[in-house]
Amino acid sequence: MRLSKYFLPTIKENPKEAEIVSHRLMLRAGMIRQASAGIYTWLPLGFKVLKKIENIVRDEQERAGAIEVLMPTIQSADLWKQSGRYEDYGKEMLRITDRHDREMLYGPTNEELITDTFKSGVKSYRDLPCNLFHIQWKFRDEVRPRFGIMRGREFLMKDAYSFDLTVEEGRKSYNKMFVSYLRTFDRLGLKAIPMAADTGPIGGDMSHEFIILAETGESEVYCHRDLIEFDVPGADLDYDSDLEPIIAKWTAPYAATDEEHDAERFAAEVDEKDRLQARGIEVGHIFFFGSKYSKPLNLSVQDATGQQVAIESGSYGVGVSRLVGAIIEASHDDNGIIWPKSVSPFDVGLINLKAGDDATDAACEDLYDRLTKDNIDVLYDDTNDRAGAKFSNMDLIGLPWQLIVGPRGVAAGEVEVKCRATGERETLSVEEAFNKLTSEFR
Ligand code: ATP
Ligand code: MG
């Protein structure tokens, strides 16, 4: 992409309305624009990141055996009345009346609709287990939308729903999602810690929030330091194998959010030097709720003995749009964003230090062409801006590598390669630079 042909409305000054760094940087880097309170337009650069995150989330859901569907954003109130949540959900639900005076709503979540959808297709216990997910916009009329897309009113969520015959089978489905979340967040360059969360009236131990540590997080969290160092299962993991040992390892050390925190237990179980108290951002939540929805919505199947039994379910959410902000909170410096390779909007930023100079233009065009042909996604700053402005803009938008080409270097057959994360610059021959960058993304 040539910057001269792109839509990248970056901002120099810090926007006053932004309280936290990710919000500031997303506005400054031209990633989002507020359309109204808690509702955002995703500009090209932000949209690319959102899609990359979405794709990684999808990939890891599918790897764990979940199947993608797409439910609508607008739902009828009927099923919600049946489950009792039409009243219970309260003011966070955006209620809409259509022209025939039918009560509709913009979905804040999808337990009712997916339960009803699955019911229409399931014939017997042989159709179980099944896990269906979708990646769809949600609306929650939050009292205090803030921090940009981190707590928006309209936001993108991945939500999966598992269907099993028994609680034991349900636990297996839960474990698959647990492990899939570990892998997902790891691929996004994040250290997410699963923390025991509220299970409500269901009880048990099958509710975990996945938390990123960040000073600007909304919840206070407490955990054992070891959890930050744990290795995540590799891509070769067999999801049909026994996952209990992995779950046991990750749930053994103390980890709890505010609501679940037990100061006495924390002190007793964790040595003082290993105690970590920090702020955290919730990026995912997995929750087993048994027959909470299958019972009121009459989702049952015949088991092997011919008995009709209610299906056991869980729901598994990832805040896809919130993750864009969470990644920035975890990875930035004074100059701007530092994207992990896996979600960066472009791979390489190519800076032409003297647009209009024939030799420099030719060298840039050649590199742009060859890198692009090699499947490297290049943002080529071919504008007439000053070098200083180009440098700070490139640092702001945070692409992992910068390739800097100026007339003096070109005359000597040299270019500069800069690593955004470390700030290190290397002068290399054009060939060396090309090889280095292509090998980085192989
Ligand atoms: P929170 O405690 O942050 O309000 P929640 O418990 O209401 O979250 P869930 O219903 O479990 O969230 O939704 C699944 C995921 O969706 C959350 O883990 C979070 O990452 C994301 N999410 C929830 N509310 C918002 C929001 N208002 N804006 C952006 N993402 C959100
Ligand atoms: Mg909420």
C-alpha cells in the first residue's frame, strides 16, 4: 500500500478525551473514530488489526473443534422472555420495536438464540458433543462506556457455545476452550492468565476469566508469579487427548480477580516473594452453566437408554475488539504502538527519505515491488513529508520493521533496517535488507 493512496488520518497532539494509552494511540494512529458514545468506526489501519485478531481467534476455535455460524445482531424478545432474561438483563439491553410493534433487541450475547438454533437441528445424543461459535457485533448499553473500544457499547465478540449429554462430557468441552484460549492469546503476543471467576448458582470450578496484566486494567487481580512464565501448549496438541493435566497445571497456582479474591488463602498458598498484585484487563471468559438455558428453552435429547435428558452447556467469550486495545496496553513505548508480528496491520514500513529524487524513488519502487511479490505487506511512505515526520509517524503506527531509504545510502547501495521493538538500526546492502525482512516473515 502506498501511503499517498491510503486513508491514514494520524494526529500529532494527544486527544484530550482519551484517558488511557491505548485509546490515545488508536486515535492518534488513525485506527478508529468515535461515531457516538461507545460506538466506533474502524478506519483502515484499525480494521486490518481487528481482522487479523479475528482470524487468529477463529483459527484456534476451529483447531479445538468448534464450528462457525453467524447469528444476527437483532433478535426477537420471545426467547429472552422464555429464559427469563428479558426482564433480568436490565438497562444494558438495547430494546427495539419494529413497525409491527414486535419487541426486538440488539443482542448483548447469544445463549438463547444458539440454544434454540441447536434445538432445531439436534436429533439424538449421537449428535453430541457440539460446539458452535460466531464472531459478531454485540451491543450493551454500558453505563460508562470508556477507554475507547476497551469498554464500548457496540463491540465485536467471539462467542462459542458447547452442547453435551453429561456434565463430565461438558467438562471436556470446557477444557478444550480453556486450552484454545491459552493458545489464542499467546499467538496474539499476550500473556493472559486464567483466573477463577464467579460460577453463580451453578457452583463448581468451571468459570475462568482470562486476564492481561496492565496498569490501566479495570479489575484488581492477585496471582502467583509463576503463571506469567508458564509455557503454552504447541500447535501440535491433540484436542481429543486428555487435557486435564494442562488444566491442572494452569489452575494449581493461586489466581483470582477482586470478586473471588481470598486474602487469607493468597497469603497461605503463595510465598510473599511470589505474590503478584496487579491490575488486569479481561479479554476472555469461559463459563459452564449446565442446563440453565436448555431447561427453559426445552432443549433435550434421548440418551442411549431412551431417556429424555436436558443438554449441558457452556459459553465461551473473547472480546475481539477489546483485544486491539489490550495488545496496545501491553505493547507500546513513548513513541507509539509496537505491534506483535502476528497482528501488525502491515509487516514493513518503507520510508522514502527523498520522494521525487529519481534514484531514491527507483530504489524504493524496486524494494516495494519485490517485497510485495514475496507476500510481505508493505506500507510505503511515498509522500513528500519531512523525514522527521515520516519517522515519527512510522513509530506511532508501530509496524515491526522499518526500511529506510535515502539518497546518500542509495548512492552507496545501502539502506537502513530498523526494528521497532528494540529501536536498533542496521545499515545493510539492498540485498541483505531484502533477505533479512523476507526471512523475518517466513
Ligand atoms: P466486563 O466485566 O468487562 O463487563 P463481561 O463479564 O460483561 O465483561 P462477558 O459477558 O463474559 O463480559 O463477555 C465476553 C468478553 O467480551 C469479555 O471477556 C470482554 O473481553 C468482552 N467485553 C465485554 N463487554 C465489553 C464491552 N463493553 N466492550 C468491549 N468488550 C467487551
Ligand atoms: Mg459487562
